[in-house]
Amino acid sequence: MRVRKFSPMQIPAQDVARAVRFYREVFDLPTQFGEQEERHLFFHEEPIHFNQTAPFEPITVQVVVRDHQEAVENHLINYAVPQVAPMSQAPDGQHVIFHLDDFEGNRIQVIANK
């Protein structure tokens, strides 16, 4: 996917390594290796932080992509990422919203072109 906007830049995660892998693979985000070979994700050269905070409070992550509906559908199928609710139309009528969850229970809205 060609991500145009990604927010927020801080995501709660109990298993940080798994979260990094999920977001890197599903959203094609760039990776850098840090200390102790840990991987860190970036968007527009800004780091995405995965917080191991307690108590864990799931959030909504919004990802705006340049891709069209069919490309996003195929990408999600290829990565075996199920939709947790039917795709909906954005209020502007020009975009669609895919509703996903990551394995931590964070809700993800992927907004794509129709």
C-alpha cells in the first residue's frame, strides 16, 4: 500500500516485535534497525512508537492510502487481514473505509480511493 497519512504515531502494543512486523508488512512502512537489532518503523522519517503501557487501552489508527479500493482489497486478502466490519463509504463520497483490527485489538481505518 502507498500510505499518504498515518496517525497517531504512538500505538499501544503488548508484543512490540509482532506489532512492528504487522504494520511493516501490511502497510509497507519503512524500517530501520536500532540498538540490539530491534526494528523501528517510520512514516515520513518520523518514528512510530509502540507503547507497552498498562493498562492497555486500544485506540483507532487511521491510515490514508493512495491506492484504490480493489488494490486494497487484494492487498488485505494477500496478507490474510480480515475486515471486522463491512467496508463503508466516506462522507466525501470519493473514498471508502476498510475496518480492520490488529492482533492487539486496536481498530484500524484504511481510507482508500473509490
